[in-house]
Amino acid sequence: MAGVRKKPNRIGKYQGYFVDYTGKRKFFTGTQRKSETLRIAQRLEDEHKQVRLGYRPVPKSAHKHRNKPFEEAAAEYIAWGKMQGGRRGGPWGKVHAGKKERHLQLWQETLELEMLSDLDGILPRFEAILRALKEQGKAGRTLRNIADALTTFCNWCVVRGYLLENPLAELGMIDTTPVWERRALTGKEIRRLLRVAPEYRRLLYEVAILSGLRAGELQSLTRDHLDTEQCGLRLDAAWTKNRKKGFQLLPAKLVKRLAAYADSGVVSQLYRRFFSEFAYPEGALLYVPSHPARELDVDLQAAGIPKQAKDGKLDFAALRNSYVTLAAEAGANVKELQALARHSTPDLTLNVYAKKRDERLAELVEKIGESVFSEPECAKSVHRKYVPSAEMHPKLLQKGNLGETVMTGGGGIRTPVPRSFKTSFYMLSRFIVISPCQAPNDRLSVQLFRN
């Protein structure tokens, strides 16, 4: 027997019930009018009675869940994601899970979703809301993240039989081209930034620039993750972006400073001072502010470094770009860059994170020009000069083989030469090697080699 409860629920709507085709009583949330909710219950019971009598086919599993509350299904989806919704069956990160909850709540309020049946035909309204958000200045990537919250939820419902099909399957692609690209800090800018930053932020910037770790990964580091023997940081799969364990090398000087800083107890004092109302990690290696990008903006302004330039903008994520760019300029090959950045593909390393510098390109062009236009300096003439050596040819210097040197006019040396010496000198001259040297006045050195 179909009916309605006497009192409405907390949102002012009446809850109706009916007997389905299996003989079980089913409840649903109706409207704010009791009479209208009763008519809906009677209609649903009549449809199920026709199924029980064989006048209608048995409804699919999705039809059973049309009246399932949206809030209940969304809570089930969030719980699933926190357990196994991440990569390789791992859980979502805390930040990602929080965004999913906020975005689903936003869609529930904006589209007035009470039950899963309210998702039917929502594509036009869904696109209209996205256009309104874009007019408010939302970036393309932000719009895609907000849209993905509901589209992935609908896909999840289809897999579990809560929906017959995804009502947002025909949603077009959203342009995610960034308005501003990130740029890498130069060496001079890094030194200026570190000079003006407080000690606790200076150490944070140094670790970020020399490791490429993200803000969330830096915040998850503890003293136990610092390896002073191998000079690096052990990364856990629970909080890395790629959900893989890893080891990030660091300069030996920085490792010693990190160990002394963590053992001093300054980090816990800073967290108690600034995070008195929030939970902070125990045994943290670094103090990471709640909004590191805002703190970086303050230090950039103090150092006189523009946040936006023709090459791109600077934020905390740009410190990772700086790390990859500095590694490339230091001579790392493609495979080494990919390993240091912990990327799955070299395309992401080279085309997204590694940045070009105009001054670096100018230096390379000048070197190319020098190799093309410069000519090697050559000697104008080559004179062969015989240098006798007793060690190489002792027979030539024996008594009687060489006559006395007679200095005469004509600008030369004329010496009576025996026949045996002429023959030996001819054989020796075949192995004379004349090579240019770097000596002044373009002189040449003649090296005699033994046969």
C-alpha cells in the first residue's frame, strides 16, 4: 500500500513509500507537498504492480536506484575514492579528496540534485554553469577540475549500475591552455631571493630548488626521511604525486644543514606558533606555510624580482621548473633529467618543466658563429731543420763521419760531407715529421723518429 510519512524531513520534503514488484517496501523523497508525494507513490506502486503481473518488463538495476539520494551516492563515491580511487588502486590524496567533496557539493547545490534521477538531461544546464564560471575569470584547468568532479561521479555510477548511461558523456573538451606559463629563476634571482628570505623560508626554498619537490611533498617530510649517509631524501608512495617510492639526492652541504635544523627543534616551534588551531606533522623536517605561494610573493617583492615577466610567472611550483632547468644547464642528459624530476616520460620533462633562457640561446648562437667564421692560424712557410741526436744515431756522430763546419758567405753552412753520411741522412729524412705547435712567432717543431 502506497503512502506518505506524517511529517516532512529536515529539508521540508515528505518521504513516500510503495511496494515494488518484488513485494518489498521502498521509500523515496518526494516534494514539499504531501498530496503530491502521495500521488507519486501511488504511480510508482502501480508501475511495479504491472511489472509483477507481466504487463511490463522487469526494470534494469539502474531503475532501482533512480530514487537513490544524490547525497548518499556522493558519500559512497568519496569513501570509495579515499580507499582505492587513486593510481594503481591506492587512495586519493587529502587535497584531491577535499576538492572532490567541495565540487560535488557545489554541483548538488547549483543543479538542485536531490536524487540520481535528477541527473537526467542536465547537460545544457551543466554547460551554462561552466560558461558562467569562465566569465568570472576561472582558468580552463580550474573549469576542467570542477567539471571532472561530476563527470567522474556519473561514470562511477554507471559502472555500479546506479545509472544507465552518463548524462555528461557528450560534454565537449575544455581548453586548458594556461594564460601564463611558469618560468625558471636565474642564478642571480635565486641568490637575491635567498638573501632576503627569513631563515626558515630560505631553507625551504633551497630544498625546493635543489630537489624539485612539490609543496605537499615537502610538507610530508619528516626527520626520518633524511638520509645523511647517502645524502638524500627517502620518498614514500603514500604522499608522492606518482604514488611511487623514491630517493631524491641532495648536495652534501644542504643535508648537513637540514639535519642540524631539524634537530634544533625550531620546526616544531614554528608549527605551534602558526598552526595552533590546525594539525601539523610530528617530527617535520621543514616548516611549510599553509600558503607557500603567498609567502613567496612577499619575498619576491622584497628581493625586487618581478612575479610576471615576458618569459612567464613565478609561483612556488615554478621552483620545480627552476630545478629541472638548472639540471639541464648543468649538462644532464635526457634520461638523467627524467630520473631527477621523477617523470614517467621525457616529453613531460623537456616540454613542460625545462625552460629555455634567451641569454643562454644567445651564447650558443655566438659559439656557432665562431665555429663557422673563425679560421685556424697556419704558418706561412715551413723549413726543415736537421737536429742530430747521439742517442738516436750514434754512428753518425763518430769520429770521421762529420767534417769540420766551414762558415762561408752566401748565408748558409757548407760542410764537407762523407758519402756514408749522405746515405744515412737520406734514410733518416724519410721519417721526418713536421707538425705545427703553439709556440710564439708561428715556429714549427720538427720531431725525428727512429726507424
